[in-house]
Amino acid sequence: MKTHEVTNQVPPLNDINLFTTDHVLRAGIAREHAGWHAASLSCYGAELGSSEVMHLAELANRHGPELQTHDRFGHRIDQVDFHPAWHALLAMLRREGLHAMPWLPALQETNGCHVARAAAYFMHAQVEAGSLCPTTMTFAAISVLRQEEALFALLRDKLFSREHDPRDVPLEQKRSLLIGMGMTEKQGGSDVRSNTTRARSLDGSGRGAAYTLSGHKWFFSAPMSDAHLVLAHTDDGLSCFFVPRWRPDGEKNGVLIQRLKDKLGNRSNASSEVEFDDAYGVMVGAQGRGVATIIEMVNHTRLDCIIGSNGLMRQALVQAIHHARHRSAFGRLLADQPLMRSVLADLALESEAATLLMLRLASAFDASAHAPTDPLQRAWRRIVTPAAKFWICKRALEFSGECMEVWGGNGYVENGPMARLYREAPVNSIWEGSGNVMCLDVLRAMEREPQACVVLLDELQQIADTHTALQPTLQALKQLLTEPPEQREMLARRLVQQLMLTVQTALMLQHAPTAIGEAFALSRQDPGHGRVYGTMPLADAALQQTILQRAWPVD
């Protein structure tokens, strides 16, 4: 007697185009002046959505990095070995220019480069997040290094190269470079001013001079990178240094990898603890101004955290909708059941609002190249970026968990996509400053640049004058801003949450179809919403179907 028959199992979601199936992304890049890159994005979206690349992502995470501290003769090598799938993914990112796009010579005069890059980065994040770490750090490091003329002249062509070169050899022998960063020490965490690593001058002092570094780093991201930007103390305070894997004399630098971190997620990527044993480094930026030097890099990596979390949310949503359209329970497809449809529609609204926010922020970074003093664009970069980093990355945790629940027990196993998405979700909320750090940074920006806050509120008010559904949300934000300064810190999370709901509502009312934008506005004003998905006051089944079809039209 036959006892095992496979029925009611959902087919895998393979061989899809991540770009052409995403209406919000396609419309957004056209609106934000990156339509010139649409054909390339379509090709990359098809490649990323292929069964072959999805298999590469699975392999890179199943076969994680391995540390080799010594060779067989006993020589210290501090080498991290990766599965070939990892290098294939990095080669794709490099070929697409995601490590340097806005600064590539061929694109420097092209508007919309940050938006075009954000779109490609967003799609890659849907497939494999770990390989984005060395890519985003290289991207952010270029923004700092290009201000160091002598050093940048030596590195420029290798930084801009679109070829991935995995060899562990001195800089001058490399065809391309990856740059990492190392800020955190075990006693300090986000409080980098408590760092104890020391730098001693070798030949003069100050910007461009050579030093040796002694100390440790508790989280040293992507240790296989060809160089890292790190913070260390001199007699004049905390300074920033460019520390290569190999010294100028061709000997291995004194960067000793103690161990790799055994992380919850982000398993394809290596994170490590290192000791600096008189490691060679070159000072970058002014002496004693290390934090100010590195903040330019951090602004870019925070944007990439937002984009990466968006990618995880988008893929989790698509997988949840796909599952619900193919899985039956209690005599009906999950997608046809009112309560499930309400949950999925709510998730789809959240994902669309997050995508609009991501693209608008990328556009503000584009504006920095063409209108660096524009107060409104600066407000978006300086106030909205840390606020969005808090909100989007935080929402991704609950979002991915809800999408996993749509899959039920099938989502909780490691041989499907949902477990990896769920494990990836927390890292962006922690990396580059956890939630409280972001909220305090928003307060600091508002206090130090009050005019930026004024112009941002003026823009929101102009939108509210046209779209009255924004008025209640905006008024709630303005009310919070009247709280006395001594109360601000305690209310910081509430304030940043309200700022994000206001900004996202404004974007949805401007760019989504009217009924969908208003559905988002009304649901996020509802005091009962926000605890769990699927509680929004929307009883219109036809509108819910429209929202889901807009989010994922393929099935």
C-alpha cells in the first residue's frame, strides 16, 4: 500500500526577474532620474533571480568562511578561505559597479547614480546579503580615501576596477581592492572614543604619515579585505588609519586574526577579532579627527543598511505571497482567506513604503554631488538617514518573522529561504549603530541643524496641504517636537517612529495609487496598528487584492 504522496506543497520560486516584477522599483528609478540604468537593472534582476545564482547563495551560506592562521610550515598567514560561490557573488557585485558606481569616471557627471546603485544593491540583498558587506565598506571607504590625494592616486585604478581579484598579495600586485573597516573594541562597542588601540609615528606625524598600531578590534569586518580603515589614538586624540594586509616592504602586516565570529546570520561573510602587532598604517584625515573623518563612511554604510533591510523585506514578502497563492488550508488557498489576505496586504504596504523611502534617500545622496548645500537634501541625508536606519532595519525583524509564519513549519527549516532571511534581519539593525544610537543621532542632528528640521517640516506641510490624509500624522509629529528638551531623549524612539510614519505616509500619498496611499495613511494613524501586521482598518477585499497584485503580479 502506498503511504507517501506529496501534495499541497508550494513550488520553489525560481527563474524570476527581480526588476521587471517590481512595479514600485521600476517606477521609482524612472522618477528619481535613474531610468538610464533600467536595461542593466533588468539584466541583473534576471540573473539574480535565476536558479543558478540562488544556488550560489545557498552554497555560500552552507559552506562558510574558514580561518587558516598558519601555513603548514608554521608561518603566520591569517588567511580566510571561502567557497567558490562566495567569489562568484563578489564578482557579480564588482562587475555591476556596486562598489564604486557614483565615483566611477564614466558616471561622475551622470545624475541618479546613487539611485541606480541602490536599486541593484536592493535586488542583490534579496538573494544573498553577506557578500554585500565588503562591497558596501569598499564603496563607503572610497568616499573617504578620495580626499587623500597621495594615497588615492596609488589606489584609484584598483578601487575602481570592475574585476574581482581574490588573491591575497600585496597591494601593488592586485588588480582590484576591497576595503574593510574596524572600529569596535571589546570594552566600547558603539562608544569608539573609549578605544584603547594606540598609534606610534614612524616618519613624522599627521595626515599621510606612517604609523605602527598596537591594540585590538572586537569586530573586524571582512578580514580578508586588502586594507581596513581603523581608529586608533595618537597623542592628539583618536585618528583614522589606512591599514593594509601587506606592508610596503612586501611582508605581511601585523594584523593577526584571532578567530572568526560565530554569528547568528550573515554566515557567508567573515567577521573577526584581530590584534594589531605593530601593524603598519597611514593616517587618513586630520590628526585627532578620526571620528569626523570616518563619519562620511558611516553615512554611506547606514544608507546601505536601509537598502539591505529593504531587500530582505521584499524577498520575504514575495515568498509569502507566492506561498499563500499555492498552499491550501481548510478547503481554500491561503491567499483567498480574509485574515491571511489582510496580513499580506499590510505587509505589502509596509514594503512599498520602505522602498519609496529608500529611493528618496538615495536621491538625496545624489543631490550631494550636484547641490551639496541644498538645505532640504541635507536634511534628508542628516536627519532622515539615521531615522530610516532605525525604523526600516527594526521593522525588518518583525516583518521577516511574520512572513516566515505564513509558511508555517516549512518556513522554520534551513532548507528553504525563510530561515536565512530571518537570521539576516537583525544585523542591519545592529551594524553601524543600534536603534538607540540612531535615535540619539536624529536628536543631535535636529539640535545642531535646526534649519534642516524646519525645511523638512515645511516640505511635509506642503504635501499635507495637498494630501489631507497626511495632516493627522504630521500634527502628531509636530506635537512631539514641542516636548521640552529634557524629555526628548526619553521620547527619542517615539519621535523617530512618528517622523518615519509621517515621511513614509507622505511618499505613499505622492507616489502610490490614491486608494493604496490613503490605505497606508489611515492604517498608520490607527492607534490599534503597529503591534502586529494584519490589524489595519481595511475591510475592502477588492482593494486588498489590488495591493497584492501590485506587490507581486507574477502568480
